Amino acid sequence: MSVCDHQQAMLARLSCIVMRSPVLRPILDRWHDMALPDCWLVAGGLAQSVWNDSFGMDPLHGIADIDLVYFDPEDLTEQGEAQNANRLGEVFRELPVRLDVKNEARVHLWYAAKFGAAISPYCSTLDAITTFPTTATAVGIRPAGADIALVAPFGLDDLMGCVVRPNKKQITRDIYEAKFRRWIRYWPDLTIVAWDDVPEVADIG
């Protein structure tokens, strides 16, 4: 199988998992209700849906929330972000998990207080996704006609292979290790790549 065919096969499998999901599919089906700029469904809930499918677990196993990120530099207020989160919480109130809605244009305003280090403002949602803590969760989807559009700056191999690998572009070792320790309580068969086994900045291809 060629590299292109391999990638297409992984994307097709991801699409099937998403379309069977009781929490991801309803969001994609009502995407027009988002009304948020540069919006993507990303990260943990997406990866965890793949892990549940791969390990034969219930589709909702271990999923606490679904991450939705958007980019609105015209409203950097905490109140504006909270209003969007509350609005979408009402739109999707029937979902069995909560929505975590973040404006990536304002992350630099609170990042240092939460994580202890200042960061530069992101220039787009994709820019933000390239800094997500692991390569498997640095993935975003949204509808594109009858298909799904994909952003995956590190590719899909780690996501679809259930490999957790640190993306050192922004996070610390402590953040990474806290994440995978929490995850392996729910998905013990994940393959964990040690922090020291990855170069200081992962290559984005």
C-alpha cells in the first residue's frame, strides 16, 4: 500500500468511527448551529472515540467532554467565550458529555497563569492545534459536504495506532506525564512514548 493509500485508509476509518459516535456525529450533523469562526472539533474526545473503537470499548467510555475550538480575534473577552460555551451547551444539551469551547485567539491571555509560562498569540486555530500536548490529539475535524475535513499536523498514524507521543512544541514534561497517566487508567493498552524518547520539538509533516 502506498503512503497516500495508507493515509486515505486511515481517514476513511476515522470517518466511520466519527459517524458511528453517539457524541461526535450529532455535533457534526448540526455544525451550522455553531456559528463560530474557524471552528474545529479536536483533541481528547476525538482521540478517545478512536481508542474506544480500537479496544472494543463502549463508545462513551472515559469521555468526559468534547473539545470545540474556534478563532475570533475580534472578541478576546472571557465573557464572549463563556457566552459561546453556554449557547452551545444549550444547543447540544441532549449530549451525555459536556462541551469544552475555547477561543484559541485568547489563550495567550490566560496560559501563563494556568501553566506558568507565557506564550505568543496564535494566528489561527490550526496554529493552536500544532501546539496540542500529544501528536494523537493534535487532530481536528469538521464537516465538508458529505465528508469530513481534517487538520492533522503530525498525521494520523499515532491517533489511529493508539500511540501517545509528546508534542514538545509548548508543553512541559509534567503536563504530558499527567495526561498519559490519567488516560492509561481508562485505556491501559495505549502505547506510551516516553518524554525522553522524543526530540525537543517534534517535526510537523
